Amino acid sequence: MSQANRFSIHGIDRVKFAVDDFAQALQFANDWGLTQISVQTGDRAVFQAQDGSEIEIVLTDMNNPERRPIGGTSGLCEMVWGVSSPEGLKALALELGRDREVRWDEQGSLHSVDDLGIGQCFRMSQRHKVPAEPTRYNSPSQPDRINRRAARYEAACPFEISHAAIGVDDAGEASKFYIERLGFIISDRYANRGIFLRCAPAGNHHHLFLMNSRVPGTRLNHLAFKVRDIHEVIGGGQALDAKGWRTFAGPGRHTVSSACFWYFVTPLGCSWEYAADEDIVTEDWETTDFAATAEIFSEWTFGLEKSDGRLRGPISLSKEAPLGNH
């Protein structure tokens, strides 16, 4: 096993949110296309994507550390990382236990915190591969969809949680915990502004994006979910828009990770993103530093202000020193 993946971490298994409007949060998760798998109570619900990755939603209680979100009264409570071996979990307990509290729960999951105070949990992954028919395109001189109509999507049904983006005061400093303690790898950077990290040598372009926020403090900026293709991004976005949910940015296509996207404002203290066709990388991927200019947010997009021919997207809303939204 690569030393960079000595703990066998493979991706985000679950994200726990605490919210002050529980009913609205549940409505959004349902409209997003997730499946509710828990018996609904008045203060907790669990939703699932197709591959088994999960969203847990609880009612905020600022006096209870397990229900206290970061950055406000609604937001991220805990990131849960999937691990593929019991040995990896035991090694994580030893590593983190050197300088911070670690706790095992009754289900055999390991709980601790990162250097920012964000709850971190590690468990045997409950995700599984979902068979999917690849999207077929008729390219010039190379048709691949013969005598078949293209798929249509009335709504999205996310396959998996892709990545999380967290706004911090100092992305370089915050990244040290993940790189030095958990073995995460830098995929790309917005120079002096943000760092794209992956938890395994091969797989997603990034599982975590740490960025210098316009507003001091730590908070989840957005959570991304993979869907099949750009058609599902558009179909899902149109369905959400029709239900009255507000677009944050999109649809569009990122320059750095190549992903097609559509972000929506949520009642969970952050944005959620439909994403498709993200870069998949291996150890041979070459890390690149990108200048955090207005144009770098996307190759193309709708719904962002334009001025003088330049995209005035979320990055350009920031001050010179810190980074805005990815």
C-alpha cells in the first residue's frame, strides 16, 4: 500500500449536519434525490445516495457538542471518512491519540477532531460500487449511440458524495493536518488561496477543498454529489429550480477539475452541488498551481455576473488576500 494511503481511507462515507429548520432541511434532502433510510423522528433523519454514502441531519443544540454545527446555527457537525480495513482504523486511533482525544462508539467507528475543531469520524466504509450504463455520445466520425434516443432526466438521483469544500482562515495551515497526519495528497492549488486534496493516490481529483474564506472562521462552503452526466446535472437542477430552490451558481463547468456543476443554496448552512465528469487521477497526476483569477472558477457558466468580458464569479467576490467560494 502507498504510504500516502497508510490508513486505507477512500472517501467521504457520511456527512452530519445540524440545522435549526429541521423540516426544511428534510424537504431539501428529499428534493435533492436522496433516499431517506431512517425512521423519521422529530430531530434526526438519515438519507442515502445510490452507493450507500449518507447524509445525517439532526436538530441543532448549541449546548450539545454532537449537535453543534461549525460556523453558525446550521451547518457541518462531522465528516465521516470510509476506511477499508480494521488495521487502518486501529492505526488512525494510534496516530490521532498521540495529541488529541479519540473515542470509539458502539458501532466501531472512531471519533476525533482535526486542528480546526471539525469533528472527524472514521468507520469501515459502507459504500459500494453501483453498476451504471455509461453515457453514450455520437461524436463526429465516431458515433456510439445508434438507433437509441439519449437519456432524459426528470430529476437527479445522486450516485455518491464526491467532495466537501470548507472555508478556513488559512488553507495552507489547515491542510497540514490532512497531509501530515492522514496522508492526504495535494491534487491542485489555487496559489496562496486554496488546496484540492484527495485521500487516496487514485480516484477522485479531490475529496476535500480547503480555501481561504472571505469571512473569518471555519464553515462548510459546499458539498458535492456525483450524478451520471451533464444531462442529469441539468435535469436535476431544473427539477430543483421548479420546486423553488435557489441557484447559487450554474450550470457550468469547472476549469480545474473538469466537472460540470450546478450549485444550490440549502437550508443546511451551505450549498450543495450536482457534479458530473470530474477528473479521475492516479499517482501519475501532476499537481498544478492555478492563479485564483475570476476566470478560473469555470470554463463556462450561467448565473454569474459578467463585467468587461470577465466572469465575476464567487472567487472574484473575495478580497485580494483571501479566497471566495470554489
